[in-house]
Amino acid sequence: MSASSRLTPMQRLRDALVAVVVALSLWQAIVWLSGVPPFILPGPWRVAVTLADNIGLIADHALVTIAEVLIGLVFGALLGAATALHLMVSPAARRIALPIMVFSQAVPVFALAPLLTLWLGYGMASKIAMALLIIYFPVVSTFYDGLRRTDPGLLDLARTMGATPTRTLLHIRLPAGLPAFGSGLRLAAVYAPIGAVIGEWVGASNGLGYLMLLANGRAKTDLMFASLFVLAAFAVALYALVSWATRRMTSWSRESLDTL
């Protein structure tokens, strides 16, 4: 067991707070020593004051972005999991869909954002679609790899006991692949906010990405930083929540396999 895995939650929180304090101190030191104007690089205190003064405005836009990210994450995870399971049970899908999926990754997902906005409009739909697309392939690839790498001994045992392919998939391959699925979900938790914000940058009338563009155009760098920190805080909280859920899921999968 590594030293980091032996840390208690309080120790991890303490280390995170120390890292934040050090980063803010370095940031403030750079502002003081360089004498850079606030409209280029505001200090952390100025950003904090701006956040407090505009908390209502930022919260309204944050709720839109959070909704886009969460809906995109849920649908992307469900669609990715269903695709991986289908690839596992269908040789035809593996022959046809896998090459198409790999080829699709040669096209930068960000380049599709203007098209999604054109097709789906400036509302939430295009941002949800962007978040879904950016997390779909990582979820599919990690979960599919986990399903394929099931312990051969367990598969031999299932065949010996006359288990059907469906029962083998549900009771052996699926629990064995859940840790890999959890890894895909952690990647999705990181990428989904990026997809939603990129969509808002291309075309939107609300959301944190839109607010950052608006603040940048009006040289309100402190408001842009405040919006960015709210987005970062949400992304960290989402990643922590998904990590906790995947640990529980991995624990359940090990218990399921141990009962075989």
C-alpha cells in the first residue's frame, strides 16, 4: 500500500488546504513584485471581493453549467456503458463499430462545437451534447477493456458450470469490469466540464463559459477569475464525488467476485 493511500480524509484535506494557501501566496507575491495592472492579473483578494459582490450573478450562470455537465455526464456514462456491453456480446459490432469509433477520435471533438450549436441551437442541448461526446469514448474504451480482461479462470469456471453467455456477462464480466468503468467515470468527471464550457464559448446566452467571455470582453478580469474558480471548485467536487462512488462500486464488484 502506498503512503498516499494510507492518508486519512482529514490529512488529505489538510494537504489540499496547504497547497491552496501556497498557491494563493505565490499568486499574490507575483502581483506585488511585478506591479502588473489589475485588469491583466488581479490579486486573489480582489478576485474574492468580486466573487462576493457578484455571487448572485455567478450562481445563476453556475447552475446552468452544472446542469449541462451533470446531464451530459449521466447520459454519456449510460450510453458509453451500453456501447461497451454491446461490443462485448456482439462480434459484428466489434468489427463495424470499433474501427468507426477509433477513426472518430481523429476528429477533434472541439471542432464539432460550432456544428452542434448550429444544429441544436444556443440552449442547453448543444452543451449537453458536447459534454456527452467528449466523455463517450473514454467511458467506452475503459469499460470495454475491463470487460475483456476478466480473469480467464473465472470464465473457465463459468463454462464448466454451464453458464449462459448472458449470465457470464452479468455475473462475472460485469463485476470484473466495474473498476475499469470507474476509471472511465473519473476521466468523464474531468472532461465533462470542459465540454460544456467549450460549448458555451462557441455560442450561449448563459453559463459560466459565457460569463467568462463576457467578462473578458469588458476587461473585467477579476470577474473572469471568479467565474473560473467557481467552475474549478465544482469540477473538483464532482471528481471527488465520482471517485467516492467508484470506490464503493469497486468494493461491491470485489465482494461479488469473492462469492463465486
